[in-house]
Amino acid sequence: MRAARLRLYSLQSAVIIDFLMATETILVIEDDPTLLRVIKDNLEFQGYAVLTANDGEAGLTAAMNGQSNLIILDIMLPKINGYEICRRVRKKEIHTPIIMLTAKGQEEDVVLGLNLGADDYVTKPFGIKELLARIDAVLRRRRVEDSTVYEFGNWVLDIPSHRLSNGETQIELTPKEFKLLSIMVKREGRVLSRDDILDAVWGNEVFVTSRSVDRCINTLRQKIEKDPHDPKFIQTVRGIGYRFEQA
């Protein structure tokens, strides 16, 4: 039986949120109301939860929330175009998969979208079955990425089962610690600023500062480092943030 639906209407943001019990959430940013409805109805029929935005400004706000598993993004939007939304989302280190919708068939437009960080594109007019197939393909790839088990030192980080273990010993991590460690391990060797970590771990939570990042780093070091005062895995990059390295 389909779950009861709760709709929240925001006059200022023009974002309509359809909250359904589903395993994955898709954000659709499209200004054509007919096409938006067709995409939304078909996605819901497939069992997805759907967030919608009918202009670029509202779409950018919804995309920055990081609450969706995939974004369907029209290029030609009022207020802010799809290219700019994609650029800003990727600049914020938000790695939600993006499928661009475009009425333009020129190769350079497709290349621009992909270079800005889009994962795939569909050219209008398109069949809904084609769009659903591309969504399924992109999400399958992301599920594989998210299901990876990482090993570092004597530690095993199992993301699907939400476990960190050392031999037979399982280490209890808070949700924030687990998310922070997962992000750092996935981006091994890359320097993450405190703002990057705040966006990825805390999102739009209020009353958090860069000190929250430092405290979470310290408690995580206490659990995984042999000597927290001389860490081997989580390195401090002075004046910038932190970097994860294999010991």
C-alpha cells in the first residue's frame, strides 16, 4: 500500500516536497509544469520519494540541502540556469548524481554539462522509459560505490552495515563520526576544509561551527588512532582542514 503523503508548500521557495516512504529520493528541477508532473508521477509509481522545484533559485536551495539521492536538472530555468546550479553544487563538494535535461542537441552543450559535474544527460523530447532507465543506471552505479568496504591499517569500514571493526572488535561510532570517517576514507589523500566537512556531515543544521568539526575529529582520533596526539590516519593540514592518509 502506498504511504500517506504529506505535502509542504513554501510560497517563498516554490519548492513542493512530497514525503513518501521510499528507499531513495529524487529531486526534479524543471520549470515546465506538465513535464514536471509527468516525471514526478512516473517516479512515484516506481516507488521513489520526489522533491520538486520549478525554478533555478528554488532548485539550488533544494540541491544544497543534500537530501536527495539523485537530481534531475533542466538546463533552461528561470532565475538560475542548470549549468550554474551544477557548478555551485559541485563546488560545495556535494556529490549527488545529476542527470541533465536539455532541449539543446549540440555536442558542446552536452560536454559543458558533463565537465561541470553532471553524470548523464537526456535530450528533449525524450521517452519516460529512457529517463527511468538512465536514472536506474546512475543509481545502480552509486549503490555500488556506497557499498564498498574499506580497509586501512587493521581497520575495516563496512559502509552498508554501518560498522567499523578491528579484528573481532567492533568500535561504536556516533552517526556524525561514522559519516565523517566514511567521507574522509572515500576521499583519501584529498584535503577537506572545515567548511567542506560541515556541509557534508552537518548539512543545514543550525548552531554548528568549525569547532564542531574539530571536536568530532578529536573524538574519532581517540577511537581509531594508536596515539591520538600523533595521528597516522587523520592528518591536520594547518590553516585549511584535514586529510585522510593510509598509515
